[in-house]
Amino acid sequence: MKNNEVADLLMQMSLLSEAAGEDRFKAIAYRKAATTVRDLSEDIENVWRENRLLDLPNIGEGIAKKIDEYLRTGNATFIDKLKARVPEGALELMNVPGVGPRTAYKLAKQYGVKSVEELERDLEAGKLTDELGKQASTRLLEEVRKAKYAEKRMLLPEAEAIADEITRYMEHNNIEVITAGSLRRGKSTVGDLDFLSTTSGSGDVLVRFPGVDTVIEHGPKRTSVRLSIGTQVDLRVVEPSHLGAAMMYFTGSKDHNIALRNLAIEKKMKLNEYGLFDSSGNRLAGRSEEEVFSALGLSYIPPELRENRGEVEAAQSNNIPKLLEMKDIRGDLQVHSTWSDGEADIRTMAEAARRLGYEYLGLTDHSYSMRVANGLSEDRFRNQWKEIEMLNDELAPFRILKGIELEVRGDGSLDFERKFLEEFDYVGASIHQGYRQSPDKLTRRALEAISNPSVDILFHPTNRLIGRREGHQLDIPKLIKAAKDNGKILEIDGQPDRLDLDEVWARRAWEEGVTLAVDSDAHSPDQLEFTKYGVLVARRGWLTSKAVLNSQSLKDVLKNFK
DNA sequence: GCCGTTTTCGGCCCGACTGTTTTCAGTCG
């Protein structure tokens, strides 16, 4: 499946177009097309084969032709052609904060600056001072020096920890802040941290936060700082009466905001961070988000859905689903103990699960070919079951389920025979091994596992590790169809660096009638809470409690496993 | 480059902050 490849290509076109000094709306058009392809929940090659490229939003004749060339020939001559018009170095220079397309183009074209390194040298030597001005070049030099430590997106727990620290610091100074941005939307990775405050002067407090390295800008309404760990923090100060509109603006996403503002324009109104206004400038709403949505003729859109993926249309027809909540979760179906690679014994894990209010815990230690994880043989599983049965007598009505994380081996075979597998309460299959195999082979293995009568759930289907390893390039629509045809469950793994399936595919799966499981994949009692990150993915995938197996009672879950 | 319940041409979200900036372009969120 080449969705990500095509999206990357279009994104590259967007950047090149900027760096070539073209009309900026061209770059915006490429970026929008890239988003369309990235958010697509079907195989772009299918769309192309069926001549439906032009049916996709933001893809017209020009871009369709380029996608066609790439998928037909594997070449992208349009990239090379555009590259030839970009002055050498301009693309790289745009990575420096404060350097946009205009400055990059000028630096590269007029002053022959060919790289960030050269820019640093020239600035230090004072070569560009006359052209750029003294303050600008000093400031730029600072940015260049930091640009080397290119900031990376954070996983959710890290982002939450930093946001908490800042929130506590502000509170300590009697300032209440509200978290907005991608963290509020529950996005799986977070770049910047965004806060709102209704206390004037709170920017002055933020710039004194001990973790601040640089003040990027500091005005009465907006303050931006960079922490020494590289994270950018933005604070917006607003009047209490503007808070709702400001929260919407600062929560984003950008594309969602644009969609809302365009809707306002259609209705002869104007939406900005101060409120919703009619054509004569009278304010119609703004104090709360609910008020603004309502005045726009929309039902409330939860932050997790604000990605311009159809939520505005759904809110217009009152079709926003009641999203899954943490309190709907009644058990966990992927958990490990010291029997394989977990850090705590079964009793400790079970007691922790009970404290979370769960009714059941699916214990899924690894099968034996997962040697690095101390995978269990048939004999060891039988011994484990004795311990489980003893604990179940003691902890009833709480129930520990006899599960397994069954390895799908490199050749597609399973670790155990069907007869033995039938003795488990349920079987989850995983593909860890052989991830360098071709996409076709990996897809075949996954399909075999899913259609195997012994298997109930496919755990973390793509096996991605965010920031470290891209997932298997599986044909996921095929996988979803196989799950549907065989009545199997697909998992959303809650480990913060997995979150697999992701929201786009989880949504597609449920639309196709496939039930999902939202698990923690915990290897310690604390990690049972990772389920909350899985719930965020589920919410971002438009899932209701009905879509999720482990929001059902123990009895119903067991019925599902037959 | 895309798009159209006023448009096939002329728009494309809207506003804060910075700078050698006295009316605005560039950048960013």
C-alpha cells in the first residue's frame, strides 16, 4: 500500500513549491492533497486503478496526473523538474524557525547560502548583517544554533508530564491555564504544547518558568517560549468572555478551524478566536465552545474529532457519535506477567486491574518462539493455568482469562496446534518476527493468522513503534475484510509507542463492521493505565462503546470467543 | 493547484508578533 509514499511525495511538492518561490496557494494545494491521501482509509492504488482519483477532495487534474505517473512508472519526474527551479539550499534553510519561504529563497538565491551550516558561518562572520539588519541576524544566529537539535514529536505520556509541570508552576503563581492544541485532541504524538489563560500578564510568568531556554516572542496576547529540552510552549491570553472561541481556535486542528471558518463565511458570519460575528460585526457567541458550535448550527464536536475528517458535516446533521469513554472499559485483554516478559506476577496484575474497577483481565503471556520474551511452552502454560484457577477461586467474581499472545512464525505457521489452543479462553496472535519480509508476504501471514479458527484477536496488527519503526506495509483493507468475514477482533494496543491500529484504520474497521479491542499491553501494574491512550485512539477513530469488545460484560466477551 | 446553492476566474481563515517597520511583509499558530 503506497498511501504514505504518495502523501510524502505531495508534501515534498508543497515544500519545493514554496522554496521555488511559487504562488503560496500552490503549496497549500499540495499540502491539502497530501492530507487527503494520508487520511484515506483505502488503498490509493485501488482508487487510481478504478479511475477515481478526481473524486477525492483537493485532487484535481494536475495532481491526479502526477499520482498517475508515480503509480504507473514508479518515477516522479515532476519532483526533479521542480527541484531544478529551487535554489540550492533553500529547502534546508526553511527548517530554521523564523525562516520561511521568502527568506530562504532570498538567502539562497541572492546571497548564495547553500546550507544551514553555511548560514551559521556567514552570520558569525557578520556577512549578512547589512542585508538582514543587526537584530534579525543576531536572532537568526540563535535559531540556527538551536535548529541543529531539531525538535522531535513527543509521545503522549511525555507531553502530559511536561504539560502537568507547567500547569502546576502556573497554578503556584495563581494562574489557571487550560491545555489546548494536539494534546487536548489526544493526538498520538505531540509537537508543541499550547495553553490558554484568562489572566492578563500570565505570559510574564511563563517566560520565568525555570525550564525556559529561549523567549521566541512575548506580547500581551501571545507568548511563545522554547524549553531547554527543545519543546515549544505557546500561551494565549484571552478575556473570559472569549474563552470558548479561543479554546476552539487554540485546540485546532488547523484544518478543522479552516473548515469552521469557511462554514461561518457561507452563513455570512465570521469566526475568529474572539467569537462568532454577524455581517455587521455583532458578536453572536464566544463564551463557551458549546455556544459557538450551536450558533454555527452544529452539535458539539469533541476535541478528538477535530481533524477535518467529516466531523463538521456530521455535526450539521446531528450525527456525531457518542464516543467511547474510559469508564466504558470493563476489562483488559492483553496483559503480561513474570511468566514471560512482565515485571509483576499474576496476582499483582489482577489486583491492580480490580482496583481499576475491571471485571476481568486477559492474561496473554508470549508463546515459546518469542525467546527474547521468555515465551512459554505447552507445559509452562499448563502450570500457569493452575495458578490462574487458584487465583480465580480467591478473587471471584473477578476473573482472570487464560489467554496467550501467540507468535505467528516467519513461515506463517503458529506456535501451537489447534487442539492445545482450544484449551485457552481466547487466543491473540501477533507478528513480531520477520518484519523485513515483503509487504505481500507479511499480508499473507496476517491473513492466515486471522482466518485460523483458533485465533480470536490480532494484536497490534502493523507492529509499528512510533518514532523508531514504521509498521508493516500491510494491505490493511484486506485484513479488515478478513476480520469481518471470519468474525475476528482487531486490537488497538494502548502502549504509547504502539497505538496500533491507528485511528484511521480503527475507524474504517468499525465502519466495515469489525469489532475492536482496546488493551494496555501492560508489562507492569502501572502500565494497565495505558488503556487510556488506546481509548483516545478509539475516540479519534469515531468509535462508540458498542465498537469495543472489552466494554462488554465478561459473559458477553466469552460468548464472542465461543 | 483546486474549487464553485452568487463564480470556469479570482479567490483561497484569520489574527498576533517582529522588525530598523511609519503602513506592511514575513512568519507563525
